[in-house]
Amino acid sequence: MQYMKPSTATEASDILARNEGAARILGGGTDLLVQMRSGMIEPEMIVDIKHLDGITDITAEDGGLRIGAAVSGQRLGEHEGARAMWPGVVEACELIGSTQIQGRCTMAGNLCNGGPAADSVPAMIAAAAVARIEGPKGARDCPVEEFVTGPGKTVLGKGEFVSSIFLPARPKAASDAYLRFIPRTEMDIAVASAGVNIVLADDGTIKSARVALGAVGPKVVLVADAADAIIGSKLEDPAITALVRACEAAASPIDDKRGTVEFRTTVVGVLAKRAARIAMDRAQENATGEKT
Amino acid sequence: MKNIHVSTTLNGDDAEFVCAPEETLLDALRNRLGLSGAKEGCGTGDCGACTVEMDGRLVCSCLVLGAEAQGAQIKTVEGMAIGEALHPLQQAFIDHAALQCGICTPGILVAAKNLLERNPDPTDTEIRYWLAGNLCRCTGYDKIIKAVQIAAADMRGA
Amino acid sequence: MNFQSNTKANFKVVGTRVPRPDGVDKVTGRALYGADFNVPGMQVGLILRSPHAHATINSIDTSKATALPGVKAVVTSADLGVPEDESLRDVQDNCLARGKVLYDGHAVAAVAAKDMATAKAALKLIKVDYTPLPHVTDVDAAMKLDAPVVQEARADESVPEGCGPNVTHYCEFGHGDLESGFGMADLILERSFTTAATHQGYIEPHACVASYGTDDKADLWCTTQGQYFVRDLCSGILGIEGSQLRVTASEIGGGFGGKTTVFIEPVALALSRKAGRPVKIVMSRVDVFRATGPTVSSSMDVRIGMTKDGRITAAEAKLRYQGGAFPCGTVDMGAQAAFAAYDLKAVRTQGWNALTNRPKEAAYRAPGAPMAIYAVESVVDELCQQLDLDPLDVRILNAADAGTKSSYGPTFDQIGLMATLEAAKEHDHYHAPLGENQGRGLSCGFWFNFGGNTSVSLAINSDGTVSVTEGNPDIGGSRASISMMAAEELGVAYEKVRTIITDTSSLGQNDVTDGSRVTFAVGLATIKAARAAIRVMCGRVAKIWGIDEDAVVWEDGAAKPSGPNAGDFEPMTLADIAAISSETGGPIAGHHEVNAEGAGVSFGVHLADVEVDPETGATKVLRYTVFQDAGKAVHPDYVEGQMQGGAAQGIGWALNEEYIYGDDGRLQNAGFLDYRIPVASDLPNIDTVILEIPNPGHPYGVRGVGETPIVPPLAALSNAVSRAIGVRLHELPMSPPKILKAVMAKG
């Protein structure tokens, strides 16, 4: 095995292209090293991307934020601007693993792993985040909701890797939230999860919304019906009921060691409901400047 | 397979070692640098027994490659005491029986020290969530949380 | 000396909270655990394990692995003999499968190589030809007449006619007339329960270094709860004499019963013998879960009759346990413990053990008791609920006490059950208000406690210090308590004593650190060794003073004349006597060897408050209090630690921990990610109340405290959750999907 430490995106892309299938990206390593340890993968080459320009930076861009692919969960959590603008995304990212994992794990890695239970992904999809992909032909952008194509499968082609995640600008009267269910209080993989992002109209009703659900299907799903259920409402009971129904309908989970179909379907609706209420409270607070 | 030469800073001292590309920082610490305070309980980042500090952040050293330590500042449990003087956390753990078998203790001490450097006056809940990645099977955590609080109070007073 | 009438009351050292002697080592990283030990020339040992739940091994081709450069030895069961002793043969066959693999993860072959990469490559080159066989992992399925047969003809003489082929053991305990007892009841409830297998979950994986010489002399360093037992098993398996194998225990990173046997040690010795070099084996966490001993899983029926004022009139339990692919007697302990907390006129327990295609069970803290008592305490709680009775009052009304003929036969001496129940009743926890979706549960717990073979040597050093040599690994602060008892008895400062845990060649037999025996039995032997040394010291002083030995007494760390008639002499301290020992007859020491009896049973009561999220089935433990009789708490911090740690393990068992097998018979959750032991944020503070009802069998009144506290949490949590959601649960763990299902079924 070889350990490579490219210093430019072109160099990284070149190494990946030349070693297709045999090379693996090392960002935080919190999934990669586990997979290597279990014998699940035996890469011939490790490409450590932490030394690329800007890869560990959080920068303001077009009113939004660009999060480098090697920014750790803890680092993101320390960024006041990110917390204020996208609290749901930040809290989702902070739920990945323990404090120790937080010191290393990244949103980009969480995304590239392609798992349906990845904590940061529903929040990113709800936020309409966009992944920046570097490759042999230069950079391209891909909405996070289109990035994962199946369990463990992504749109990344030969020589491509994610270099950053862009969290777009948002109006003042808006916010987001993410909740997951795990059997313990920490250290588990989500059994079901929900990310909700809302924007309020001047009258306090929901003008637009995005609801994404995790761990209830082969990949994280953006549920338009769930968003439609709450748009135009102030989360009154009928809207909440419709949201829960839409989420339950969109869930197509499996029975496994972590949960049953019945449990996941029920709980994902509960989580969406609760996350929507948190997002609503935050958005109202942002709109009025007062805690609700 | 070609070994990699790594220059790093270990508990404040310059240190060098060679390791295989796939070798973890934990293996390098234990087998190349002779520091066996960090333990391997799982090898998958689930138990925290291998916790060390890398550039000011806690990491599971089983999930870091040795090669990544190049140019980094690594701190382990072996660097906590200054000469004969134990760190207040170490003293509190002894004085208040915060360990039974002691296998999780090095990881917990390193993690708790990092917490108190960020937050000198944490609540019990904050300590419990901060240490959620450090499994202890002996104590039920009760005396660990109390010892961290006692050390924190001691350090705030000092 | 007659301890019955002379339990010590005034203590100077015992009962204080001194710093443990191994504290600095363990907070600085200096302490050496199993995997921390290395020797020059050491090879890496790695074990190949079965991917099948049950299969015939047709052949094992090791030729390619053996030929790989850097490989020093490959072993299979063919490299070992076949021990005559059945239980030793089972241990060996569990370490390296012979003929068949019996569970997913069963060891098949092992290699020793120059490094890990070579060892891994060599494992891949071993070709095992299997024929898969039908498998069974569930205890009820395994009990059936037409179940897949795990091992042929393993039933012992206890098994009655008509049992299925996997039933290896049957037991029955009790007394009185059940029929007339149930006839007197106003309410009879019969309920069935299941509990999942749980793992001890020690954070330190098994590890050892074996060094076997061409002269058939061998050394073994390993993490274990009992180096002597490791020696006996390994020398038996390797076919060498016990004296030629020296076993040294490292510091141990948790055991809880799981390190009372061998898994890798005989393999490492066999590899070392074949390779002619030292071999180190460290288990991976995955292998620890797949192939070391979890506890039994169970299926149980309990029937209890009660009068409307709360008197239990009759009780019976049927316990079906599986302890994996080898015969196992754990159900005996469950059947004896089930009703131990109650004074019953009519009681019967029956137990069956069945073989399954799971790893060989190893002891886990009060083995067999938690599940049986969970079932009993659940039914008692439901009776109280249905009869509208206070569950603590009902326990007090029916509690076993001194003079009670226990449900398993013996008549109890002084026991602490009533005191713990009364302490719980008086405690403010029992009276604190509960909110919505909250419930309070309680349960009694019991463990027998063991004594056993113990050997201690105590040297009075010429500088006035004391060295205690004992043979039981310190799993939770026992060096401190042993030093404290030596200091107490000799009348010297605690700091003057250092207790060392030695290897197998330096003392007589010491039974495993289990059965909550160490503070009791090693403590007892230490006290008697100290008394032996005191007799020597008094003899020396008598000679110096020229008076009768009987005229010298030992008080406050010094020899004194027994009274005015004995003469007028200045007391001589231990240090005075030690300093001139070479002039008075040479070194001074005491030792004691005993198969200790009189361990004194242990009772505890736990109170748990929980809140259940009715929309997700998540349970939060809000408050937890442990009440337990310690006899005499030698080091209260570590007594509390046992109570808290046991409670935490029991809470894990009740809520989330379980072995999950797939339809293919393979373990699905072999890691700390999906085998969910409690993390710090899962638990509240665990409050403790120590009661001290002296054990007449120990000079200081000590009882073992380590095991009882894992027993009550199962029912305490189940009762709390059942009361919180208004539905009775009969299955552990109470994972959120099960609770939510019960809540939704209720409507």
C-alpha cells in the first residue's frame, strides 16, 4: 500500500484517475480506516487530501458558506456563522460519532460514503446544499440530493472527488433542524432521521420548505409531499398530521438489526414533526429577533 | 510496501518513527514509540480507549494513520503529568475512585483534559456527552463524572 | 479463634477511603495490560474462524500457509491431543474446533508469523473444506425433539426421558406443597419471559504472550481473572506438567466473569511450541464478540400465587437456558437464585440447559441469576399492581431473613435483605413524585458469593514495612482492600503495606477472581497470614523479654506484656521487631492457605425511575438508587463502585444489549457500535446506600459485593417501564421498537 499526499486538486485527481478502483480518499478517515480494518476494502493507495488549498477552510461565498471537504465536524461546530445560518446542518454534522470522531469526520466524507443513515446528508439535502466536485476536467457542482445514486454509490466518476460543500444563502426569516432516532443517546447509527428547512412569509406562514428523510430507504430522500403539507401553514395540527402522513408514505425502510419497518416508518414521521417545530421556532426567532 | 518516515511532536518533544503506510497512529505509538498508555479496545472508533490529542483535537488514534502525524502535535496520557506532579484530573481520579480496571482511564483522562481546556466549568450533562465516546464498563460513569467536576473546580481555583 | 462471636467492630483502616496502590500506574499509562507485554523475538499469532454456524470440517489444508515466507507455525486441533476429562476437552475444542465447527466464529486454525501482514496473508491461504449443517441458535427451538443436533449424546444423568437431543442438563429445587399453596391464593399469575444473551463487554480484548521452550518449560503472560486456572487448563491441553508452565497475569482491563477461562492461551502455547519462538495473540473486538463467552439467553415461565393482602402462597419457575455449543450448568444457579429473596412455604424451580450453535457461555457477573430473578420480580410486581399493593411492603412481608429455609435448600444465617428493603422504604427516592410517562420500578437481587482455594503470604520486612503476596488479579481495587486488611490486623499504617499479585509458581493454588470471593477469601487469608506473622513476632519478643509467649499480646501495631503479671516492658513495635529480626531468628513472615467457606450470601434492592417517550419508545433512566448489604465495606469507594458498575451493566441488559443472530446463524452485531453498552450520556448518577450486616463467616464481617448489583436492574427497569407505559413487558432487552410496539398495541 502507498500513502500519497497531493498538494493540488489536479495532482489528486490525476492519482485517483491513474489508480481507479485501487485508490481511496483519506479525509477524516473515520469510515475509511474502519473499512480497512474490517477487511471490507484493501486499497493499494491512500490519497490524503488534507493538504490541498482551501480544503480545511470555511469561506463566505455569495451570501452562503463554502465548507472545505476536510473541515471536521468539531471545526464546523465552532464556526459561529455556520451555526447561525444553518443550525440544522451543523447539529446534524455534530451528531456524527463521538467527540473523538468529531475531531476528524467531515460532511463530505459522510456524503461520499453513500449510506442512507448518514447524519449530515438529510440536513444538507433539506438545505439544498451543493457538492463541488474536482476532477480531470476541472470542477463541477452537484446538488447533494442528486449525489448519492444508491447504497454506497455516488455520481463520482474516474478521478473525481468532493472538494467542498456549499451551503447557500438564505433569507432572514428562515431556519432548519435535524433530528435522528438512536437507541442510546450517542454513538449509534441513525435508525430514522429527518431534516427540515423552512422559509417564512411575512405573515408568518411557511413560504417554502424542504424535508429530507434518512435511514428509511436505500438512500436519503427529499420528500416533496412532506414539504407541500406544511407550506402555507403555521404548523397547525392539520398541517402536522399531513406532514407525518407524507413522511410515513415516503418511507420504504427494511427490517434489520437496528429497527423494524413498522418502527422506522412511525418514528420518521415523529422526527419530521419535531424537527419542523424546531425549525419553525428558529425561523420565527430569526424573523423577529426574539426567542419564541 | 515501503515504510514511511514520520517526524512529529510527541508530548512536546520531537519524535521520529518509521511505519508502514497502513499502520495506525495507535500502532505507531504502541509499537514504534513505546507508549502503551493508549489502548486498543475496538479498532473502530467505538470505545475511545485509544484517545489522544492531535493538533488540539481529540482523535481515536486507531482511526488515524501514523503517516498523518507528520508535523502534528500529538499528546497522550503519558504527557499529562509534569515530572512528579500529577495533572489535577489524574489526582482526582485516584482520590475519588474514578477507575476500577483502569483500561479506559488513559483515554478518558485525555478526553476530559481537552474538555476542561475548552470549558473550565462544564455541567454534568456536558461532561457525559463529551465522554460518550469513551466506554467504561466498570464504573457506571458516576465516579468519573464526579472526579472530572472535582478536578475542574480544583483547576478553576488554581 | 471463634469468629462467630468475635466479629471486629472498631476499625482504624478498614472503612476508610485510601488511595489505591495501583492508582498512579493506571492514571499515567504505566500499568501493563495484556496487550502491553512484549518479549524479544516475538511472533504475531492470528486465528482463522468459522464463517458457518454449524458445519463438518472435512479437511484443513495448511500447506500453502506453512510455505509462505515469514510463517513460523500453523496449528489445528490435530496439533493437540484429546483430553480424557470431558470439561477440559470442551475447553480445548472451543479453542480449536475438532471435527465440526459449532458456531459462527469458532476457531479452526492458527498461524504464527513474523508480522501482522504475513499472518493475515497466511490465514487466507488456509483451505478449510466444510459441509454446512442445519443450525439452531434459539433456546426454545433447540429444546425441541426434532431440533438440529449440536453435539451428539451430551446429556448428563440428570436429564429425564423425553427431552430433546440438545438438552444436556436438568435440575430441580424447592420444598412444600405447591398445589395447596396455589389453592390459598387470591390471585395467581403465570407469565412467560425471554432474555437475550449479553456479553461481559470488558473494554480490553483477550491478549497473551506464550513462550514455550524445547525443554517443555513454558511461560505465559496473559490478561485473566485466574492465572492458576489458566495454568491448569493450558498444561492439561498441552500435555505438560503444571510446574513447568508459569502463568503471570497482567493488569486486567475488565473481566466480569468473561476472563475465567481460556480462548487464545492454549493456541498461543501450541504455536510457540511449534515455532520455537514466543508468540503473541491479541483478539480483535469482533472476535471477542463472536468467540468468547457471552452469558446465557433464556426462556422462562413463572407462576406465583398471592393473597389479597400480599402474602405469597406458592411459587414456581421453569427456566430454559442455552449456553452455546457446549454443556453448561448455569441454569442450576438461576434455579437456585430465582426465589432466594422470599420466605416461601411452597416453591419449586426446574431448569433445563440446551445446546445451540452459539459460542460457549462464560460466567458473567452472578451467572444465571439476573434472568431468573427478572422473571420472578416482574410477576411479583404485576401481582402488586393488580392487587393494588405497595411493592416494597409486599417484599418486606415475604422477605427471607435469618432462619428462613431458602428456596434452594440451606437455612439462611444473618442476611441483609430486610435491612436493605427498609432502607429503600425510608429513602426519599421511594417517595419522590413522578411525572407524565414516568414510572418507578424496584427489584430485589441476590447472589450466593463464593470462598474457595486461597493462598496468601505476608512478609515483615526488616525496615518495618509489609509485603503481601496474593494470587488473584485486581479487577476493581482489591489490592487496596487487601492492603487495608493487612494494615488493620497488624496495626500499621496502610502506606506501609504493598500487595503484589504473583505468578503461579510463587504461591499455592488460588481460585479464579470470581464469585465475589476476593475481598472475602483473600482478605480472610491475609488476616490469618497477618495473625501468623504476629504469632512469630510475639514469640520473638517473648524471647527478648524472657517471658512466656502467652504473656505477650499484640495491640496497636506493637507487642506488649499481657498484663502487670507478665512484667514491665516497653512495647516493641512491628518496626522495632523487624529491625532486629536477623538477631532473633531470621526473617519474619506469615502465610495462610485455606479453602474458604462461609462467604455469606448477598442481597440488594434497586429503585429505578424512567421516562418513556410514547412516540418513539425511547427510555430515559431518570434516577437510580442501589441499596446493598456489604457485610463490612472495607473500601467504601470501591464497594459503591461495584454497586454502580453492576447497576450500569444491568441497565444495559434491560434496555439495549443483545446478541443478534441472523437466519444464517451468524452474529450480526459483533462490535461496540451495534452491541450497545451504556455510554456516559445514557445514565444518571447512580446513588448508593451501603448496609453493613456482618457476615459471621469473616473476621471483619465482609461479604462479597461484586455480583449482586447486576441482578436487580433487569426487573427494576422492566417494572418501571411497564408502569410508565401501562403495559406489561415480558422480553429483554426492552429496545425502543419493542416498547413502541407495546404502546401502539395498547392504543
